Amino acid sequence: MKKLYHLLKAYGVWRIPAIIIVGSMIGMGGYLMKISNVTSYLGDDPKTCVNCHVMTPEYNTWERSSHKSVATCNDCHVPHDNVFRKYYFKAMDGMRHATMFTLRMEPQSIVMHEAGQTVVQENCIRCHSNQVRDAKLESIVPESEVHRTDRQCWECHREVPHGRVKSLSSVPYGRITGEDGNNNVPDWVKEKINSKYSDKK
């Protein structure tokens, strides 16, 4: 802070504009973090994934799958080998998603990129290691585990857990409803929608 103060003092003419610009940047950054509910992405709540409407089909299909009772979105789509890799991956993937959705670059059909596929494959093997590994077979054929994991799991199990997810254009008015029929839109999104429409009245 001292260096910044001396720098501003040395260039006295620029002091006020510099303070306004820096203050504006900090304020806009804080506002952006608040409006995007950035803290929700630190947890494991699957409803966070539907903050972006394009993920509605993925959320709906997961919610009706056998994985719902045993796995959240992060259990499959985030690395679990160490905490640093987990949050680094979440940050990089989140920035990628935010950029694509903000600039309207999202594809009609959501497809995992290569880094995401690697993580999901790791997690399939991590959770289903008892089905992937066979101790008796490995004692006879040591390389059997490699041969049993050399393909992506979804080459065969392609409808797990999301079923046949349609493209975004095929479900433009897709609703995020739970098994009980209630709307699973996060509360903070409901508040924003309600305040937007109440302001127009």
C-alpha cells in the first residue's frame, strides 16, 4: 500500500482518476462475484450446476438416475486425488464455462472436453474399482487391469447417469423439477427472478 501511495503522490495529477478506476474495478469485481453467487461453487450441491440454464437436461437426467443416491455432480466431474487439484480444476473449468455462457458460445449439445473426460474416467474407476479389478485374473494375467481400463467407460455405459440427453434446442423451456414435482431452481435465482418481475410492475 505504501508503494501505491508514493506512486500516486508522485503523479498527483492522476491520483483522483486512478482512485476512481481502481475503486470501480474492485466494486465491479465484488458485484460480479455477488451476482454470480460465486461462493456456491465451493460446495458440492448439485443445484449449483443449474445456475446455468443450459445444464437443465443434465441435472434432470442425473436426478432420475441410479447415481443420484450415491453421487453428486462433483463426485464424477471433479478430481479427487488431492484438494489442490480439485479446486484448481473447478476454478479453470468454471472460468471456461462462465466465459462460454457469457459470450453465448455454448454448443447445442453439451459434450465434455478432454480434461473433463480424463477426470470422469478416473472417477468411474475410483468408484467402481471392485468391478474393474479382478484379483484372481490379475494373478494369472498381470496386465489385465490395463486392458480393462484402456477404453472410456461410457463407450459401453453411455446412458449412465444422464440417459439420452437432448440438445439445448430440443428443450428450450426445460424445467428443473424434482421427483416430487417441485421446482429445484436455487433460492437465490428465484429471488432475482421475483425482484426483476416485481420491478416491472
